[in-house]
Amino acid sequence: MKKLEPPGIIGPFALHFAYDGSFRAIGFASRIDGGSNALHWYGRLYWNEPISVGRRIAREIKLALAEDRLGEVVS
């Protein structure tokens, strides 16, 4: 997301893809994707471990605090 939307997005999001011979991202949704208890690819991609959405959000809040960006995710 840092490449698509600098400085990056903290918080739950879903990327929407299309396939026309190759996969490409065509959309972005600021929401939890896959259900609140899903242990899916996102955790393995970013933290190298399966991770629930609740734990993911907790880590992203800590990240936002560390980067002084909490206002972007909590209002």
C-alpha cells in the first residue's frame, strides 16, 4: 500500500483484483475482508504468521502510534 497510496494505509483494507491474463489490483475497500475470525494471507504476508483480524488491528494501532499516525485510524 505504500507504493499505491503513500505513505501507506494503516488499518483493515481489502484489495479487489481482476484477471485478464494477469492479476491486477482494480480497487480498494477500507473494511475487514474475510470475516472477523479469518486467519488468511494478510498476516503471513506482513508478519510471517497466521493472524486473526482482531490481532491485525491491534498491531496496526500500535504501528500507527509508533509512526505518530493514530489520527488516521481512530477518530
